Amino acid sequence: MATLQGLDRGLRALNLISLTADGLTVADLAAQLEIDRAIAYRIVQTLEEHALVSRQGKRVRLGAGAATLAGRFQHQLVQAAQPVLQELADATGASAFLTVAHGARECVPVAGAQPTVQHGPVQVGYRIGVRHPLEKGANGVAILALQPPVPDEPEEIVRARESGYSITSGQLQQGATGVAAGFEVPGAVGASVGVVAMHDFDIEPVAAQVKEAALRLASLTGSATTPD
């Protein structure tokens, strides 16, 4: 089926603008799309009318409408993820959680599930909506592992990138162990799914179940990208 050329160009333009923190000029956009500058200008004007981009001087950046769509997407992702989280919690006997990046330095758990049958004397009550640094906790480390390597990064991020999952103990809650795997989310730095428990568990089978949950959630976002 043939695509709509105008819509295709507009969506490609929006994606290109989103990839650059400082935005793009209309000339930059025309060059990258390989179209006439007048056409690029009309695309920008149309996107601007829908608040998807804004112009500051000569540069075009994402507008408030893009943030609104991202917020709606996150809400839909939480709803779609809930059955996956419940299955993961029941399969591992641990609290399951979904976390998304909040800017470049923090992340925030947005959904969770408890196992139907409690395992161990103490169950972790994961604090939904409480932000914490990306470098703390298995969920944040898994998100950082999605990013390209940088010099002198912590060893646990390197290991998470190599193995496809992160594991931390006692970083967010004393005595708790977390296992998480990251996956790409359109319009965000990334997301992760994982489990946390106060009791001991066999890491390898739990990690396999967490990675499978990440693949399922990645498919819900239209992305198949997770750490290998």
C-alpha cells in the first residue's frame, strides 16, 4: 500500500527535530529530507499549527503538543503493561515494576504488580511515582545500558549491556535485590521492566523471564530493541 507522501515527510521531519537537543533550521531539515526549502517550511508551519514543534529564532524544536502525546503514550503503555507485570510477578514470586526515564538523569516507576502467592516473609512494596537517579537501582542501570558506551562508566552498566539485564542489591532499599532489563520507548530515553525481592532467588531463570517481559513490552511500543 502506498504511503501518503506529505504525512510521511511530516513524520520524518518531526523525528529529525526530536533527535537534536538544539533543534534544526528549516535549511537543515530540507537538506536532511532532500526536499526543497519551501516544502520544508510548509511542513514546519503545519507541525507548528498543531503545537508539535515551535520556532525559536531560526531553529525548530519540539513543541508542547509532542509532550502531550508522549504523556498519553505513557498512560497507554502502563495499561498495556499491567498483564505482563502480573505474569512476571507470579512467575518469579517477586514484585514486578515498569520504569521509564525521566529526563537524562532520573527514572520513575510508573506501574507495578505483586505476586498472587507471596514468597518469603517480606514483600517489597515498590514506590510508584518516586523518582531516583538512573545510576541507582537495577531499573535505572538497565535504562543506562541501552545507551552507547561512554568512558569510565560504572562496571555494572557495562555488565548489564553485555548480559542484557542488570542486577543490584541494597541500592534503593536495604536488603532488596533487583533484576531488570531495558527496552526502547519512542520519545523517551528508555524504559525497563524488572523484579525486586527481599528473599533470595535464582538469578539466571529470573533474568530470562525479565528479558522476555522486556521483549513483550518492546513489541507493545512498536520497538523490538532490547539489550542482547
